[in-house]
Amino acid sequence: MAGSRINRGMGRREELRKRAEELASYRASRSSSEQLALLDDRLGVGVGAVRERAKLLELIKEESRKKEKPVKHKTGNEKKDRRERRRAKARRDASKRSTSES
């Protein structure tokens, strides 16, 4: 007996292709944390899809690192406004006066 030819027609293949495109667009619209929550709902918390979960957790960590603002440290090379320059000069002058008076 020959194998079944169910789902082999061009119409069915086109239907499956469209469905796959819809699912891909739905997935693209979700964030990594939303996708992880969806996996938890479907499969159970921490159950199944081990590689997908690991990938999603890594993406979530990367997103949180990008959101954190880098801390800028003054190196002295940044342009100072007039007020800062005057205050710095006043501090230098005050320290010179205090050392020369002693």
C-alpha cells in the first residue's frame, strides 16, 4: 500500500507557509520576557524548551545591560562652564593663601 498523500498539495503547502509567516510575525511583536512568559504558560514554569529559554534569558540580560546608563567619570578633559572654572580658581587661590599664611 502506498504512503498517504495528505497535506502534499500546493494549496496546503501555501496555507502552511502563510500560517508560519503569521506565527513569525506574532513572535516578532513580542519581547523576550513576554515570550518567556508565554512558554511558562504553555509548558509550565521551567519545563521544556531549554535552549529557547536560555537564549531568551540571555537576550533579557543583554537588554537590561543596554538600558543601564553608563556612568561618566570626569577626567578633567571635559569642557567646563564659566562657573566651574571660577570656583576651581577660587579654591586654588584659597589653598595658596592658606599655605602662604602658615
